[in-house]
Amino acid sequence: MAQAMSDAQSIEDISPDVQISWFKWEFLRRNADFQKDCASFEAQYGDWFKENGYWWSRKGPAYSPHAWFIFCSKIAPCAKDICIRWGVSDPYDPNWIFEANGIRMEAGSSVALPFFFNDAKDADIWDMRAIDPEVFPSEDDRIDAMLKDVPLKIEGSRSETGSDGRMIKVEVDITEPLHVTIAAVERRIEFARRRFEAQIGHPVDHRRKPRLRLDQYKRYLRAWDLRAKGNRTFEQIARDLFAPEMENEGPYHPAVKKARTHFRRACEFIDGGYRHIEG
């Protein structure tokens, strides 16, 4: 079962994209069916990952030819099914709590928040075909295979794309529809960011960050946790969320109705509404 939400006292100071992903993950990981899917995935392949390494490890994993074959032919399709069902890039453990900056340290690896999508095509990162176990691909071959359907090509090494690895070069097929090209560029950028994080670390964004008013989401989550896991009454929840308003007040105060509404809104987001969070 999902644990309590991590301290988000500085969430407003983080970039909007990270804020949105952070809240989406907090709602999704509380979904009972998502928890069951991930538990089933772990029960089936957990021992294999413990022996060969998890895909999210920033230290590898350096799969053997046979292990890579098993990953491509059996594990990746199962992971992709979960990702498409829930619109998330990785079937992470629902118990995982990410810091407000979107990073979690797990088994010595710095793991970034998953990204979310509404189009199943964006799950192409898991679209791997079984390979001959005698033909072990290089890292570049793996990346090419994972992005084989994207009509773009990243060129050059780090020396050609910038000494710090922050820049990439792309070629665009002008015969493709514009929406296809834009979607492909976004996927390339996302993948390049993940490589950057794996090799260098989480990029620092020095741009001025607009402040979004997402405080309500924190209260929705708090209301849900108090009700679903703390077995509190809505009056008790109101006293926790709206202490100044509830001082010396009873069960018929408007804040109690507001607490009930917050819980109901949390349930809506947990049941799938998280997909539509835009700030």
C-alpha cells in the first residue's frame, strides 16, 4: 500500500512540468488497481531484476546477451501493457516517494519521476522486439531499436553536440505531418534528457519559473490519506485541513463539507483524473 506523501513544502519553487508530474504520480500510486498491476509485475520478474538489474538503474544495467533477450521478449511487453493502461512511462513501485524536485535515490541510483502521456504511441520506449541472443547490441544499437519508429535522428557525439551534453542535433522529415514531427521531437528531447541525467545528473533549470497554484492538490491528497488510511471522520479531517476555521465549530460547519469535497476530488484524480492535471 502506498505510504504517506513526501514533504512538498518547496513544490511551488519547482518547474511546472515537475510539479504536474509529481502530483500525477502521487494520485496514480494510490490507485488500488495500479498497485495490483505493479505488484503482479514485481512478483513475476522481481527475482530476475534482483539478479540482472532493474531497468531504471543509472549504473547500467549491463545485461548479458541472454538477459537482454529475456528483457526484450518477455519483460518489456509486460511493462508496456502496464504503461499504456495507466499512461505512465515506467511501472515504478507505488510505494516510491519522490522528493519535490522529482528525484528519488533508490539502491544507489538517482531515479527521476516518470513522465505521463495520453497517446499509447508515446510508450514506444518499451516497444522492443525479441533479438537473437547471440547478437548482443551495443548501447547505441539499443537506443536505435527503442526509437526505431521515430522519424528523427540524433547525430554526433558529445563533442559535436556541446561539451556539457546539453545540446542535441536533429534532422526533421518535412514530408511528415506537423503533429507527428512535433510529437517525435518531444520524445527525442525527453529521451535525451534521460541520457543526460544518467551520465551527468539532473539538469538545473535557471529560467524564471512561473508559479502555479497547485495547493489544492496537496489538500486533496491529505484529505484522502486521512480518510482512506487514517479512518478519520470528515469533521476530524476538516479540523486538520482548516484548523483556524474549525476552532470551536461543530460538524455542520461549511469546512466539513469542504473536507468531504476534497476527499471526493482526490478519489476522482486517483481513479483516472490525474491524466488531466495541467496546473
